[in-house]
Amino acid sequence: MKKVALVLLLFVISGFAVAQDTTRLSLLFFGDIMQHDSQISDAYDRVTKKYNYDPCFQFVKPYIQSVDLAIGNLELTLAGPPYKGYPQFSAPDELLHTLKSSGVDVLVTANNHCVDTGKKGLERTVMMLDSLKIPHTGTFVDEVDKLNNHPLIINKNGFKLALLNYTYGTNGLPITKPNIVNLIDTAAIRQDLIKAKAAKPDAIIVFTHWGSEYQSLPSKWQKDVTEFCFRHGAQLVIGAHPHVLQPMEFRKDKNQLIAYSLGNFVSGQRKRYTDGGAMITMYLEKVTFNDESSITTIKNPEYTLEWVYRTVDAEKNYYILPVPEFEKDTTGFIRDEESKAAFKLYAADSRALYKKHNIEIPENTDIPSDTLVTFKVQVSASSSSNNGSTLNLPYGIEKSDSGEAELYYSGEFLEQNAAEKYQKKLAALGYTTTVVKFMNNQKSD
């Protein structure tokens, strides 16, 4: 054991010696975006004669905008009027505009409702996504479209991700040629993962539409497909479709994460367990070395519960409410006792499920502000151990633009105590340091 520990220590030290840069990318995944008849009716403004979804998403918007990349499942079509909900969905275009303005970056479209409105609906949905420049994958107009968008390669903040999306089926409705819908088939998935790896991404994400509706635990089939994806190169597997939450697992030692079902992000379903969902956030941390090789690891996955509130007044408005925020609400936004009880029951049910079955993924109860506060360790170039030479910090290096002094900064920390721990480590090495707070814009394109 001592020899193994020594080898690991030497590896870490040597890694620091050749490390060139450390960067982070924050991710958020959410579940099913649905539009039942009651939601469509609520969004219609009888004065302006237009649909408006901004109020519904106003409270969850800061959570989406607080990350670099937000990805969810669009479980409907944008086929144009007449608009309709279950069983064959066609939602107003205004929903997509609100998703875009709320900070949603990428949408997956392979699900059991993607051909609800036939060839026209599938193709118009793709057209609308393209018109708003929202990257997407899972359904395709034709083979050329699939070749261009499968796997979907996402470049963001110096990271390159490959996203694959599949569904178990389309409710028995036919897929009209030349349209293509990615179906869960392990032979096809294996070939797609080979293609994804050939693109040399920093991480591969598989977003699946699967499982039994209203079941809180994953089936053996879901588990088998998950292991297949991991075995052939995926790092993250994100699930949707059951319309209720299912557990999450972070396998830190293998650098793998699975969320079997994130539930309903927004829907008209009001029964117990179906009236909400969860957002899962994490960081990808990439260490790049002098030889331009890199290692990317999953860091700090957490979940945030969200509940869908439908008011009981004449308006019957829908709102997505982040649970941590509205547990602390003193304004009485949730008016009636029945809704208050449903909100509390949803939170209790979800936490009980996750407490029993989640592995290494805790709850995040932080409430994002309008701006993101981060911390960096400021380092003087005249530190005694460096004598003014080029600094080589274990965690990033960025030169100050102030011009007043030759100062450098470490990579960003989201918590002050983490920055202070790192500061002590550098101080022990002879660096002159101080912790500095930065106020940043939430999201950049």
C-alpha cells in the first residue's frame, strides 16, 4: 500500500508540474417540457390575443441562467395551430421563445410524442429550433440532417461535448420517410458512441427517453442500457419519460453519472409524484497539460427540486417553483391550503426517494442571485518561491490586466472557504496571496 500511495503522490506532483490550465463548465439538465390543454389555455392572453409563457418560467429562469449550459427534453411538437395537448401535442411557438430567453441552450427531441403531428410536426419543430438557433438532436428531417446533428457536438467555453439522444418508441405512430427518429437500439448506440469518441470530445452525454411511466425506480432494462452506454464510452446518462422522479448516481471512481428520470419539468399533470421534477447540476473540470492532452472529470453534482403550481383563482396560472426558494417564501405566493399541502408533500416524497436511493448526489438548496459570485486567489509574481518568474499554479493562472502590479489569479471557486483552503496551500509553498471576490454575469452566448 505504501508503494501505491507513493506512486500516486509522484503522479499528482508530476501532473501539477506539467499542468497548463484548468477550466470548468457548469451544466444543468432538466426533464420533460410538456404542454397539456390547461397549460396552453393559461398561456393565452385574451387582451393581446397572444401566448405568453414568461410568467410560468420567471422563478426558474435564474437557475437556468446561472449555468454555462442548460439541456432539457422537449416533449411536444411545434406544428402550428390548432394547438392541442394530450394525447397528440402541438404547442405554441411562444413556448420556445420563452425557453430561449430563459437561458435554455440545448433541447433533445427524441421522445414518444415527437411524431404526434406527423411529418409536418416533426419538420416544423426542427425548423423552429433552427430559426431560434437552439442546438438540438434526436429527430431529423432526413439523413443529411442526422449526419450534421448526430452526435450533436457542443462547443462551449473551451469544452467540446458530444450529445446523443434516443427514445424507446413513438406511441405506435409511424415515422414518415425521410424523417428519422433515434430509437434505443444498443447496436446503433454502440456505433454512435464510436463515432462520438472519434470526435475527441471532453465528455459524451446520452439523453434517453425510457422506462415505465409513474414508476419511481428504474427497470432492469434502464439499468442494462445505462451500463452499456458507460461501457462504450459515455460519461453521463440522463433519463426522461416516467413523469416522476427516479434516483441518481454519481460513480466518482469511474467518472460516471446517471439520472434515471428527472420527472416533469413543466406539465399539466397534478397527481401525486407527477407535479414536479428535479434539475441536476454539476461541473466538468478539464485539466490540460503541456503536451495538449487533457483529463475531464465530473465534479459536485447536486439536485434542485422544482414543483409546478397551478393557482386556484379564476386565472388558473401555472408557475414552476424552485422548492428551496419557496420553502423560504414569506410573501404567501402559494395561496390556498390544498396547494401548500401538495407542495410540501412533493418535497417530502422526493427527498425520501433520493435519501434512500441516490448515490453521492446531495440536494442543493442555494438560491441563485442575479449575478454569480466567484472567488479567486490573487498571487503576486514577486512571491519568494518564484523570484518573479512565470508562475505555475496547480489550479489555473490568469494575468491581471490592471497594469498597476504584476498580479496573477488562480481559477475560480464558487465558495469562499474553498478559495481560502487553496490560499493556505499556496502560502505554504511561499506564494504571497489574497482571496478576491468577483461579480460575474450569469451566462454568455
